[in-house]
Amino acid sequence: MPRRHLLSTFALGIALSAPLATAEERFITLASTTSTEQSGLFADIVPQFRKASGIDVRVVAVGTGQAFEIARRGDADSLLVHDTQGEEQFVADGYASERLDVMYNDFVLIGPRDDPAGIADADSALDAFSRIAESGTPFASRGDDSGTHRAEQRFWQDAGVDTAGGWYRELGSGMGPTLNTAAGMDAYVFADRATWLAFDNRQDLAILFEGDEALFNQYGSLLLDRERHPHLKHDLAAQWHQWLVSDQGQEAIAGYAIDGEQLFFPNAE
């Protein structure tokens, strides 16, 4: 898949204004993250699922927090996100009946190549975040309650950093647009590796810190509760949910790569 500027083709407003499907069409609406869509993963694996099952998957790609909200309202048939704590709470609150590990990758800290905060020499992710704050170098945050934003916020909190200063820029945008903004302003940015690998407009940005176990990024699929939202396409959604963790689905995820580099690593139990 060729690299391209990462603008989501499945924005919520577009999805909700799409023409009504005919009775013969079999599809589900999946609320998921911008990282899974903008990395090109769904464009690669959804056709494989459709061929195997006859079911299409229409993706609404938003931040994880908004994906949760869409599912709470009963406006999606299935959910695939990356905030394990939030997912477990979603199940505990009765909105989903099951959560399964599907795949993982990792987060990385990206910034200008001259690295004014010196994070390449950091001992840990927390040290890297602290160095950025101490340097006052601009940091571009998604600020959209996504899984990536939630993880970033936990690092600032654990590092004891107050992000109220002018160096911290909350954008309220997806991962691709946030990377574009960071590239334009030579800012540090926290991103998932998959979206970074698919990102074309890097300018002077580079991965400067990676490899800390704390940067592990797990994705999970959730089966929504039948009693809470009986109108949803639960049987079709269950086929997608189970395909993701099947041998075929896991092989499809493992097979997706950009320039020979694998973006997601299946880990269904």
C-alpha cells in the first residue's frame, strides 16, 4: 500500500449520511480508532473478512473515547479500540458482554531530529516525557480522548508534569492530522508506531525514543450487549469478533506490512 497523507475517509459525519443499504446487503458498523484506519489495516483485512463471510465492515474511525460513546448509544454493531482499562470498565458497566485481545504494537515518541529536549538519551518513557516538559519545547497532543491521548495523559501524570504551559498544544484531532501539525511546527508528539509508519509528511521528524515496556499498545475487540441494544446486528458482529481471533484473522493481521515492516502483532489467546 503506497504511503499517503493520513486523512480519515470514514469520518463520523460521512458515515452517518451514507445512503441506506438495501435489504440484501450484509454489513456491520464498526466503531474503531483512527490508528487502525489511518494505518491502512482495515483496507487490507476487511476485504479478506468479506470474502470469507460475505459480511462487509463499515468503519467509523474516531478516537477511542468517542468510539465508546458511539457504542454506548447503540450506533455501532462492534467495537475495536486500544484502551484496555476503558474496555474492561465498558464490560463491567454492562455495555459489552465480552472483550478479547486481538493484537498489539507500541507507542513511540517522535520529535525534531536535533532533539532539543534530549529524549534520545532518556532512561525511560517517564524520563523522556519529563525532559520534554523541562525543555519547554512544543509538544503536539491529540487532545481527543483517544486511546493514544489517554495513554499520553497517564505518562504526564506519572511523571508529575503539569501540561498547562504554552509549550503544550492540544489539537483535538486524529493521529494523522496531529502528526502533520507536529511536522509543521517541529514539535514532539506521542504516536502509535503503525500510523507513523504509514505517515508520509515527516519533514524533520524522527522516532527519538522507543522500546520501553511501558509503551506497549494493546488492541481489543468487544461484543456489545444484546439486552442493552437488541436492535444491533449481533450475529454478524459476532462473526467479525471471532474471525479477528481465528487463525485466518490473526494471519491477516500479521500479514499487513508497509515497506516490509509489520505494523500489528496478533496475540489472541
